[in-house]
Amino acid sequence: MPAHTSNLPAARPRPVYETYLRTDELLSLQKTADERLHPDELTFQVVHQTFELWWKVTVELLAAAADHLAADRPGEAARALRRAVAAQAVVTGAMRQLEFVAPADFLLIRTGLGDGSGGDSPGFRAILRTAPALWDTFAAALEQANLALPDLYAAPRAHAALYDCAEALTDFDETFHLFRAAHLKLAQRNLGLRAIGTGGTPMPQLERTLHDLLFPPLWEARDALLERAHQQSGHPDHPIAPGSVSGHGHP
């Protein structure tokens, strides 16, 4: 007798796209519809998970930039930093999705977060940890070139690669600062101006963090350049107070 054969169709192999991107795992990382406090909780989770993924990329790019600087490759460092800057546009764009969540619905979703805070984000904290070491590496590159930062800005074409690196660091500082400002405005939009934010931080205290910068010397260099211009013109009418800028990554 012929061997018994099954009429069941052969199992379809999973597409390489799914296995390579591990989509089954990725798409199981959000609450199911039955678990959500509100339908928009899916948006809330996906947006914040997006932050973490792109901040993971960002931290690797910042570390790569530091490695390039240490190896005397400021042009490569600037390219890595520009990619890090572009990644922040993805993060900020994703956050805009939360503006579609009504304040009343946001308050409901917020109960599921408990005392959790955006300040506990591993990606956010990793950027704050990485920035000081990156700055130290850039400062060492300036010292190796026998350059003070105001001198670099006074003659940007004389050391074009280092200047590009300085401007890329400035761009990153600015985009990260703007993300923090946009995140604060989103919290105020959903919770009000006098609320206690997630994690128990009052809004006025959160506002004060907007004075923090990752690389204050880059901004102080502009002050020094302006002061030089006033002195050269013979009208030093607006002296700059030293030490007026504070933030992360500045000794």
C-alpha cells in the first residue's frame, strides 16, 4: 500500500523581514487592547518606546564621535554627530502624536504610569552620562591643536574640521534642548501650568531644567566672540558676565 500522506498544507516559512526585525517580539511589547486603560495608551507606549530606540542609536553615535575625535578624525566625528542630530528630529516628530490625546484621556493613561517619570528614561539618562565624556574628548582635541574655543570661532576656516565638529555639537545641544522644551510644553498642555509632573516634580522646577545645556562652553564662545567684537570696535558697552551659563558636561 502507498504510504499515508497528509493533505494538510505545509507550514509557510516566516518571511525573512519578520525574523530579521523580530517583529513578533517587537509588536508584543505594548499592552493588548484588553489591558489598556484607554485606546490611546497604545500611542503613549509606542511613542515612548520610539524615544528609547532612537536614543539607543544616539548614544552609540555620540560614543562613535568621541572615538573619532580621540583618533584625530574630527571630520568623521562631525558626521556621526550630524546623524545624532537627525535622530532627535525623529524623536520630536514622534512626540507630536501625543498632542492628539485629549487632556482628560491623558490623565486616565497617566494613572497606569504611577510614579514613573520621563527623567527615569534609560536613553535620556544615557545621553546625559555620555555628553561629559564627549565634551572632554573634544576639549582634548582642541588642546592638541593648541586652540582655544573662541579662537576656533574667530577663524572657522582655519580649522574647518574641528569647527564643523563644534557646530555639530552645538546642533545636538540645541535639538536636545528643544526636545526638552517641547516635552515640558506637552506636559503643561495635558496637565496645566501648576501641576505636579510625573515623578512628583512641580512644573516650575521642570521649567528650571530648561536652563541646563550639555555643552555650555560652545554657547559661552559666542559671548566671547561678541565681547571681542565690542572691544575691537572700541565700544565694549555690553560686557558678558563670566560663568553665566550652566549645565551638564561642563566642569
